Amino acid sequence: MKKTYDKNATPFAKLAGMYQELYHEATEWRAGWRQISDWLLPGRGVYQTYSKPRKRKLTNPGVINNTAEEALYDFTSELAGRLTSPALPWFKLNWADKNLNKIDPLKNWLQDCTELLHHYLHSSNFYGVLDSFYKEYVGYANAVTYTGEDSESDSAPFRFEVLTVGEYVFSVDSRGRLDTFFRTIFMTERQLYDRFPDTVSDKIKRRVEEKAAGTASQYVTVLECVYKENIQDKKFTRVFFETGFNGQRVNRNIDVSIEPLEKKGFYEFPYQLARYSLIGSDTLGLGPGNRAIPHIKRLQELEKTFLMVGHKAADPPVNVPARMRGKENLLPGGRNYYRNPQEVVTPIMSGRADFQGITLGIDRTEQMIKKIFFNDLFLSSNRDPNATPYKATEVNARENEKLVRLGPELTRLNFEFFQPLVERCFNICLRKNKFPVFPPGYEQLVTAGGGYKIDLVSPLATAQRGVALQGTQSFLGFVGQAAQFSQEALDKVDVDAAVDEFASITGVSHNILRPQEGVDAIRKQRQQAAAAEKQKQDAIQQQAVTTELDAKKAQTAKDQADAGATFLEGQQTGQEVGLF
């Protein structure tokens, strides 16, 4: 493709040229997105990126059966509830160095930060925009959110915005993270003047200040560019241009010497990207929406056939004699008069319509669409309510195995979307002093340990890690059985390590686990109590032995005394006592 800019071009010309190249690369995907907007997600998507799009088409008359849309909504609702439920903590911050998690001040500070982050997300519009995010993510396989720190609320230090497919293009670095992002924004002349009163073009400024007609309805195309370039002490730069596209692409007839409306920097990339699945080195993703389109079209054809057959069965086409033209009465109870007995109204087609075959085809297509959107993994309406505990356990085990199918997508979602989003929110809170004071004296230790890491602890993420949990449980169960034959089997198990691993997999809060110092103190106290008890028992036993010995000595002395008295008495009476 021939480039539209050169080395000596103005900043706007360079960025506009980069935008057009990325826009051209997305042409193949854009055709598929249009079909998804037409057949699956009406009203979403922007495909006229150089001028304000016409009125959105919110419905498609060709969609008779909306099973696909309902299946997508079920899938996105389950993802929202199982990945980012507002009722449950869905992420946890831990120190990358496990040894730091054993230091109470550091562990408690990070736990407090995690709880505050959840609180601030609740106070913001985060959960309000998630619904649109998941629909874009599942439907178009590409979803982008904006995390800004320009929130005017004291209880919410950040705000969020979800973009729709087609209004943006982007490129990623070698790690798969966003490094260049372009977005076309359509603003009225009045909105543009309110946002950029000092840098807007003189024409628009004059029209708005004179309150000319159309300033609130005449749209202007603004190009937003975010790219990796240092500005002051920030890593990323964002600029806005009043492009002057006016419904056409950048070319030689457009003034490319215009200055930016605004130029500012970000410490972190303000946009977060989620791609469902990639093929090779592609930049844009593919997902369930792309796979479902052929089945959605086939389903509409089957529904049309079903309705047509039903209409023909209820009101079949008939042969009418020419003499009766315009005089036939086909209404219920209608009367037709004729002279020739052969001149009767007869149906053209004979035989019964195959409603069962058509219905079977519709059911199969609907099940295929639901399977594409993973409804078989989540929806449990077909479970047996009278199942035995053994059967219920088997069903749960099979469901956990099925959830592993989403493993690659969840791994990518965590890396590309959740981690950058939480990192940006965390840093915004740090800059706005929304967290407690960091424990003094640990800065170098934390820096050397690699900082913190983000772990997903939502129900779906926990189920993904359930495979490792099942292995741990099976091993401990085997050791317990082996210990019944020999207690030496317990010597092979580090119980503390097993408990920590179990807590890590299930995402248990740090507040539930006692610190190691407390555990050591309890064990020391228990050992001291056991030693004192043993010493007490030993003293009692020793006292009993001493008492028994004293009793024996007393008895011996008594016996000896009795024997001596008897001997003396015998001597006095002249009797032989105790002689040979």
C-alpha cells in the first residue's frame, strides 16, 4: 500500500497516514463485523469513520428467530456474573515474591488496597459498562474500554467508557499490549467548542460565539491518537485533531498543517484491549460471533420455510375455474354456486407438509448456535432436581471439566484486559492518595521482589484452577488412607504448604489465614502445655511410686517389729520360737 505521508510530513499528516494504514488492514474484518451487526447485534458498530453515520439500524427485518441474540446475552451474562460479579471479589493482589506475603505489614497493606479498589469500582460506572463490553467481546471478538482519571466524583477516582467496533483501530507491541490507538469521534460544533475553547478552528469558534444555526447539529470529525512517546514524565501521548475529513479521506486537498486541539500524556495506556482469539500474527480477533453467522442465516431460512409451509397448510393455493373468477368465496362457511359439477375449487398441492422435519432442522440449528455461545456450559435448567448426591457430584465434576474449554480465552482476557485495567486503577489511586500510607522501610524490599501481581479469584477463574485443586485433594486423600496402615506416610506431607496452596488456588482472603508468627506462637503454647501436662503426669506417677514404696517400707518395718516382739515373748515363756 502506498503511504500517504513522508519523513518531512507534519505531525497530523503522519498520524493520519498511520490511521489510514491501520484502517485498511482491518478491511477484511470489517466486512464480517457488518454481518454481525446486521444479524446478531443490531445497532452496534460504526463503519462510516470519516463522517457522522446515518441513523442506526436497530432491527433487521430478516431476523425472524432471535435465538442467537438470546444465546449471546446468556453467555455474556454468565461471563459477567462468573468473572466480574459486583457481589464477589473477582481479583486479589499478592506480592510477586511469596516471602513478602509472609510479612504482616506488607500483606495487610496490599489487602487493604485490594478492598479499596473493589470499593472504588463499585462507586464508579465500571459495572455499568461491563454489559456492553462483554457483548462487544463475544460478538465481535474485539472490545476496548477507556479508563480515565478525570472523574469529578470523590468516591470514584476513575471513570470508564466502552467503545464499539469500527470506530477505532490499533496496533500492539511485541508483547501483545496496545502501543498505538486511533479513534474517530463525532462531536457537534458546540461540543467541540466546549471541549477545546482555545484551540478550535476560527470558523467553528465564530459560528458558536455568534450562535449560528446548526452548531448543535452539525458534526465535526475529530481524530484521537494515543501512541508511545514521552511527554514530560509520562510514557504515552494523546492528541486530538480537528481533522477536516468532511466525509472523505486524508488527501492532498486537505490542510495537513493543522495544530492539535489538545496534547497531554498518560503514565499508563488509557485504553484496554480484549481479543477473543487470534490466528497467527493477526492483530484483530475472531470469536463466537463470526462462527455463528452461517448458522444464524440458515436458521432464518428454516424459519421462513416453516412459516411458509404453515401458511400454505392453513390457506393452500387452489385451482379455480375460469367461470368463477372473481366470484369464489374461500372464507369459512363461504358458498360458491356453479352449474357444472366439474367446476369445483381444488387444492393445487396434495399431501401433508413435513412440519416435523422442518422443526427438527430448526432445533438442531438452535442447539448448534447455543453450543457456539457455550450455553451448554452454564445453563443448568436441564439438570435433574432429584439427582442423588453421587450423581450431583459427578455432574459438578463434569461441569468443571467443561469449563476448561474456556481456559485459553480467559488466559488472554486476564493478560490483555484485566491486568492492564487493574494496574491503571491501582496507579490512579496511588497518585490520588486513595490508599493507606505504605509501611516505611520496605520500599527496597518490594522493588527487589518484583512488586505485586494480580490473581483472578472469580468463580469461573477458580473453577479453571480446580484441576490443580482436585489433584491436591486426591493426593491428601490417598495419604490419609495410607496413614491408616502406617503413620510414617504423614511424614511425607508438609501440611502448612498444603494449606497455603489450597488457599492460593481457591483465592481465600489473607485475613482468614493466621500469620506465621501467630501459628508459631500457638504451636509453642501447645507444646508448653503438653510439656507441663506431661510433667504433671510424671509428678503424679512419681508420687504414686514413692507412696507405694513408703507403704512397702512401712509394712516391712511393721512386719519386722511384729516378728521381734514374738521372739521376745517366746524367750520369756521358755518356748523355742523361730529355732531350727
